[in-house]
Amino acid sequence: MRLRIKKNDTVRVISGRDKGKQGKVTQVFPTQGLVVAEGINLRVKHLRAQKGSKTGSKVQYAAPLIIAKLAVVCPQCGKTTRVRITQAPDGKKIRTCHRCTQPLNI
Ligand SMILES: [Zn+2]
């Protein structure tokens, strides 16, 4: 699957538990259509006590979220937008904002 979301994009959650939250994409899994973003879909991992330490610990981490629940936030106009693929004069395909037609960060 070819994704319209890339690393370092800002995305907003549009449905589910984290609806309304916004964060920067840190990891993309194109084959599964999953994305990991800062502060979104946080889970707590409970670690058992290891040898040497008496107590276990909890580690908070961001779990992958399906892209259907995410919308890209345009850095130019600040709104959530659909991504349009357009061809630049040099023939390269670039991603642009559906609303303001400004190119999104590469
Ligand atoms: Zn825009």
C-alpha cells in the first residue's frame, strides 16, 4: 500500500479514543497501513522485575494506529487536509495540500 502519510508529517486523529489529538509521525509501516505518532495511541507496557531490581516498571509508548483514523495537518494553512499528488514542472511527483495547494514537507 502506498501511503499519503510520511515520516515527520503532523497528523490529527479523527476517530477513536484519541480523537482530536495531534502529533508528529515517527514511524510508518506502509505494508500494514500503520503509523506511529508522538503522543498518540499511548499504551503502558508493564515490565516484570528483573534480577537486581525488586520492582517491575511501567513504560509508556506510542502504539501504531491505522491510517484511516488519521488526517494530515497542513503546515501552511494549519488545517487537516487530504493529500493530493501533483506533478512538479521537473516531472517529480509532490504531495500538496488539498485545500491551499501548497506542497507538504517532503
Ligand atoms: Zn494547506
